[in-house]
Amino acid sequence: MRNPPLPERPEGAVGSLDRGLRLLQLLRDYGNLRVMDAAAHLGISRSSAHRLLQTLVFRGYAVQDDNHTYLPGPSLDAGPARLAWTKDFRALCQPHLQVLARRSGESANMMVRVGKSVRFLGTVRARSIDATNDRDGIVMPAHRASGGKALLAELPEGEVRALYFGGAVDGAHVLDETEFAKLTGDLEAVRRRGFAVNFEETESGVAAVGAAIHDRMGEAIGALSLSTRTERFAALADKTLVPLLLDARAQIEKDLQHVTLGT
């Protein structure tokens, strides 16, 4: 069997999309990239290269270090979730996210866990200039995100340990024994309180509360979170954010009693 020829560049190719994809390849192959190098590789201006790279940062495909060098982001090596029901799950949760964002005045998010990461399937931003950023499509380490902690807390401690110490090494998710002990303490607190907290663990200046969402069989299939600015968190968490979060979770779980996802 002969190998097929490599495809030609299509006549209707979208130039900006092609350049963005080429930057992804460069990050994948070289491991780091500066604006001037990206501009030279693509034959475009530095300002155009900067805009493209910043778009990749926004979507989690790149991160920028203190030297203004771009590195591969968590979304770049995230494989497909391979969860056939996520589209239905997102559709069911979306109206509840809208209500939650409106009632709380903060940004509402929903996510699923895939291994040691969480995938944000939806965000409804608050209607405020201080609203936290859109997380739709972003990949984050589960042990840092509030929704990720809520989902990890559903597992027995032995399964959590096997998850972090029994598989392949992957940079953003490597924990030493001290970090794992902290995570264990965080998960115990989640089980005791019924919700998880993330205070600047995934983003400077941002805090969040999260809770696991259960299907009609009682299995945790996703999580809900509310994110806010850290300066507002202490005043809002117990009196506003947590009660609204748990109420929205209850409404979603009520809806899940009547549907079978993925069918």
C-alpha cells in the first residue's frame, strides 16, 4: 500500500488561521518562541506575531514567562476528552450558568475532569468590567481549580494517589509528597464542607468556589464554579457565592434526574 501524497495548501485557506496553527507547531517542536522569532518564521510583522501569540495564550495553548518568551500551554498537549455526552451536558447546564451569573454578579463556569486536568466546557461572564475572564475551552490542572478539587474529592484517597503517582510524568501535574499532602488536606476540607476553594492557585487576583455535579446514579460527572476577584471573595464567599453555587448545582442535578446523557 502506497502512502498518499502530502496535501497541498488549499486555495481557500484562511491565512490567519494557518499562521496560528503554524505557531502551534513551532511551540510544539521548539518548546519556546519569542515574538521576533515567530515573526521571522511566518514572514509577518512583530505586532501581528504578538497578536497571534496572545490569542494562543488566551485559549491556553501558550503561556508567557518572565522573559516574555512563549512556552507551550496546557491546552497544547491535551488529548481529546473522548466523552460522548459532554455536548448534551453543556447544553443542559448552559441556562443554569446564565441564571447563576445573573444572580451572583460573578462569572459562572462548568467543567469535566479528564485525568489530572479539568476542561472548561462553558463560561457565562458576569456583566461587569471586573468580571473574571472567559474560561470556555481552557484546560487547567485539576488539583488547583476549585471544580477540579471538587471532582478529585469524590475519589478515595488511594485513587487520588494512584492518579498522581502511578502514571506517566506530565510537567504541570507533578506533585511531590509535600504538595500531595496539601492536596489531601484540601480534599478532606472539600468533603467536609461540600464545596472547594481556589484562591489564586490558577490565576493571580482570582478566587473561586466549586462543587461537583452528580448524575441520577450519584456519580460525579462534572463541576460548577463561580469565579470572582480576590478582593471581593471574603465578603461574598459564605453569604452569596456558596449558597448560589449549591442551589444551581441542585437545579442541574434535578434536571439530570430526567435525562440520559449521550443518547
